[in-house]
Amino acid sequence: MTDRQFDELPSLLERARVRLLDVVDGLPDDALAFRPAPQEWNVLEVLEHVWLSERLYAMAGRRLLASLPVGRPTSYDSVPATRAAGVTSPRIAAPSFALPAGELDLPALQTRLARSRGRILALWEALRDRDSAAATTTVPEVGFVFNAGQLVHMAGLHDRVHTRQIRDNLAAWRATEHAESG
């Protein structure tokens, strides 16, 4: 991550969240509840998982923030690029803390997602005044090591991954609807 990328995180986060929520806007209840396979999540469960995960990123970020001195002398440009330790596959099983219970409706999820994204953006704002580039934290719940920028960036990437998952769910739902009506 470069300094420019760090500075552009709010824009990336906003675009990713808008795309995620636009995909579900106006969907009928049967599309929201559709499972492409018995073991797969429906759209509402995907959104709940995103919310649960983002809460974790915000908590981990607050822990990291509390340990950082004020001032940003370390440039993200000077920190070697690292991958989050343990991220080896594009598909990672969700840890137990981020498994959806499937009890929330779309308006409740939209409210929770707005609040959690607000916390991530507040974290980014606080990190701008800290030496956040070189500091890392292990997110024990998933076992990954992130620097502060990566932690905030992960929220946007997570939205993108699950936007694709929702689009795939909806494609399967539409194919099923078409097959049943044809």
C-alpha cells in the first residue's frame, strides 16, 4: 500500500459499499432468501457476515490505534508490501464469530452496515494522525497480521468479494426462476 492508496481508502470504501447495497436494492424476499445450494448462504446471510466481519476489523483497528503514537513519520511508500499472513486462498472459510444467524431483515442489515462502515471510516480518519504504516496487529479471531492501512482496506475488499457472491446467488436464483416458469 502506498501513501496515495492509504489516502484514497475512504473513496474505495464508499464505492465498495454502494456497489454491495445497490446489488440488493429492490430485491424481492424470495431472492433475498434464495440459497444456491443447501450449504451456501442466502443474500441476507452474506450481508450479515459482512457486517459481523467489519465489526471485527473496527475492533482490531481500535486496539492498534490505542498502541500508536501520534504523528505519521513513517510513509506507507517506505513500508515493504506485505500480504496478510495466512491469506493463501481467494475463498477462506468464515471464522465462527462471522457466521450469520440468519435472523436479520434487509432494513436492519442496512442500518448495521451503515454504522459499521462509519466506524471503519472514523478509524481511517484517526489513523491519519498516527504512525500507522509500520505498526501491525494480529487479528486473533482469524490469525492474520495486518498493518493499519491493510486492516481498513480489508473492509473494502471484503465488500467486493461478497458483492460477487451475491451476484452469483442472484444469477442462480434467476436461472431457477426461469427454469420453474419455463
